[in-house]
Amino acid sequence: MTMSDHDGLEPKQFWEKDIEEIRVYVPILLNIVQDGCVLNDRILWDARDNSLTVDVFSRITCLDLGLPDSFIPEIEESMNSQVEKAKELMREIDSTKPHVVPIFLDLSVGSIRYRDQFLFNLSDKICQPSKFADLLVAEMSLPVDFAPLITWEIWYQAIQKPPNVGDWKAQFRNAEQIKHWSPYMESTLTEDSKNIIVGD
């Protein structure tokens, strides 16, 4: 979409027009226990993709994992509730003012642990969580498997926390605070593990 496509639109209309072109990933957290069977999973659900319904997904999940059919309504209820909560958040977002939430990351993929914290503005249509995650992974030279995890965490934490609607510029950190708001990456391999890998 070019800037000319927005000519003559009020701010609210501008946002409503753009939001249709943005993929809204709902962070789904499933933690269901029934008769000794446990389903514990995290999913990024594309709320605008109508090709797969929650009902069909629930049935496929139970079939793939060998779960009893009694899990189907439990999965459906949990997913529908979380999708609706995410939609309520999106309806509250106004592109004319910041919708800022603090995000804290402590993620591990393989032998790499990545920790970071930052403020994320959900009303920024140009850089939504999935795009930001891709850029962050590229900039920090992280494995690509970090991207969906970061996207999930941003959406999940944004939904759980009330926005900070204060002055956006006032949120910038001073030199002392920056030390605690800088990304940190480390290897979780022990020296013995490293020696084994090198030896192989």
C-alpha cells in the first residue's frame, strides 16, 4: 500500500484500513490435563486465516497426538477465549497514540540463550511483532527458530499487560539504565559438552 492510498482518510479509518492487511498472530497457551493425559503447547494462531477453524484444528491436534476426543471441546474453549481476548486488544489500539508495553525475553533454542527487555509499541503498523522478530533475529545473528518464539512472547505479554499510555519519548532510558536494557546472549553448553562436540 502506498501513502497515496491513505489520502482523505481520518486517523481511525487509516488504522482500520491498514489493520486488514496485517497478520494478527494470537499467542495461544494450551495447558490441559484430563485423566492422566497432558497437553502443554504454545501456538501462534493467525486470526485472519479462515482456511483452518479452531474446531478443525482441535480435532487434528487430538488425532495427531493420540489424545481422547474429550480434549476437543477443552481445546476449542481455551483457544476461542484467548482469540477473543486478543481481538479485544486489537480493537482498543489506536494508531494515533502509542500503545506501549514492556517486553521481557528469556528464551533458549538449542544451546543458545537470549535475554532482552524493551518497550514495544503495538500501534506501530509498520513494524508488527512478527516483522520485528525477524529483524531482531537477523540483527543479533540468532537461529531463525527464535523468530516465532519472540513473536509469541511479544503478543502474549502485550495481551497480559496494560499499556503504558504515557509520553513515548519519556520511556527512553538514561546511560545507567541502558546497561539493564541491553540484549544478552550466551551459550548453554558446558565445557565438557563443547569438548565432546569438538572431538566428534
